[in-house]
Amino acid sequence: MSNNFIPVRVFYEPGALEYPLGRTLVERFRHMGIVVTPTSSHNRVTGIPGKTIAAQYREAKRSLVIGVRRSVTFQSCKPSAHYQLPLVTSCPGMCEYCYLATTLGKKPYVRVYVNIVEILGIASKLIQERLPEITQFEGAATSDPLPVERYTGALKQVIEFFGREANGRFRFVTKYTDVDSLLAAKHEGHTRFRFSLNCDEVVDKFEHNTPSLEERIIAAGKVLKADYPLGFIIAPIFRFQGWQDAYRRLMERSADELAKRAPVGWSSEQLSLEFISHRFTLKAKANILDVFPNSTLPMKEEERKFKYGQFGYGKYVYPPEELEELRAFFHDQAKCYFPLAHVEYFI
């Protein structure tokens, strides 16, 4: 697919025009011939068409909202970081299993925030409060921030902010591959650039409107060559006929590309790995089937074990013996292909 997200409609909060980035974005999209409409709030957008829930979802994914983030608090972000860093909400990808089906509902339009300096000011205060500890921020907890970077430049701004922060670290994850504008950023090794990977079988079947696995692996090689700390999230992991061979190919291809691109002296001990098995809530399942009525996602409650999550709601995970087989397999693969990598968790 093309890397380039081009919205078919844009909305903006009038308050966004008080910021240089807000004015620039509105002018740019109008110049591109895209319909740009004011909206009272980035949280309540009307005017996205669609006669069915599935149609509304598709149109929302083609809609961009320019807003101001008013809240001065950041959510916690366990297990990957201390805090979320809110730059973007949602993304143009249409992955059938996406956990944001629960949190964003059936109209997950893409939102960008233009008050980046204010957001970074809050981050700076949080870093000061935790001194002399290092404070970690996650930039992709409710989004994929890379598809809109060509418009906002926010990721580069944030990466260079953390490059100047001795006690701040930034991390984000993406399925997208338009990385070139970030390769020369002065990151100083303080940003971990992670890619969400899955085997071809899962990408082709469930990860609509996203780059192929091969494109992501090549982009990861570019990022590694630019000396960023690199990470892979293998998620969500599914069990299906032939899953071991499919995921083994993924690990082998990733290792081959990194070996080709690695700077002198690089070793896999600088790589982080996160493994997340597929799980679903009943609320997410209902939303997913509204949006993708013909979905073949494996979501049969009787084949899973019910488990309470950290946020108080229940989810369906693989039974313990199946989960243990997955865990053992992926730990073995990590040792084989990335022997010194840091496995952050398997859940």
C-alpha cells in the first residue's frame, strides 16, 4: 500500500488556529483541495457519512481532526512506560482485532494535537518530579503516530526534545514505514523506535490498509542504520494451522534484514522484544463484528479462558497450556535469531 495517508475530509477546533501548527495544517489541507470544516470539539465530531456502522467506521478512518489537547494529566502506561505521551489518537489502519475497538468505539477518526510545546512542557514537569530516576513516555498508546508525521512533524519535534533530556526517554510503535524524515533526527539514543510485526498470514488477513510485513522489516533496517534503539512487538500472536512455521519465517527474515543494515558494533542486546498473545473482550468483539461483520477472527469464548485484566474488565485469553506453548516457542525463537535481545514481556 502507499505510505501516504491523505484524508478525504478534515475538521478543526477553532482553538487550533491559535497555534502555528493548527493554522499551517488548515491552510495545507485547503490548498490540497480537501474539505476543511470547523467543529466544536475534537471529541464530538459530526458530519462523517455512512449509513451503516461499517461504513461509518471506514469513513472515520479517512477523516482527520485537528485539535488542542486540554488535559494537563497524562495516563499511566504499564507495562511499557511510566506515562502516555498524547500526540495523536487512532490511525488510518483498519486492523480487525484492534483493542481501540473498545476505547474509541465505532467512529475512530484520526486526531492530531497542535499544542505540542504545551504537551512537552507537561512531560518536562513529570521528568523533573521523578529525578534522579529516568522517566519513560509511550507515544503510541492510543494511536499510530507515524502516518500523520508528514503533516505535523510532531514525532521529530518530540524525538529531539527527548534527545536533550538526560532523564527522559521516549518510545513509540508503528506499523507504518514512512520513516525517512526521522532518520536524521537528533535522538541521542533516547528514543526507542519500535515496529509492530506479524506473520504474512495475519497481516494479509486482518491488518487492512497497512504496509506489508516486508515493507516494515525494511523500514526497521533503515531505523537501525540511523542508530536508534530498536524494538519489535510481535502482536497479536494467533494460533492457527502452521503458526510455528509462519512466525519462524517472520523472525528469520527480520534477523536477516537487521544483519544487513546494522551499524558496526551493533549486537542484538540493543534490541527489545515484546510478545502479546491475542485476547478480546466481549465489548470489543461486539464492536468488531459490527464493523467487520464477516470477520474470521478467532473469538469463540468456549475456546478461551476468561481472565480479569488490570483495568477491571474481563478478557478472553488462550488457555494456560496453549499460552505456555506460545511462550516457550517465542522465547526459543528469540534466542535463536536475536540471542542477546531483551525480551520485555510475553503476555
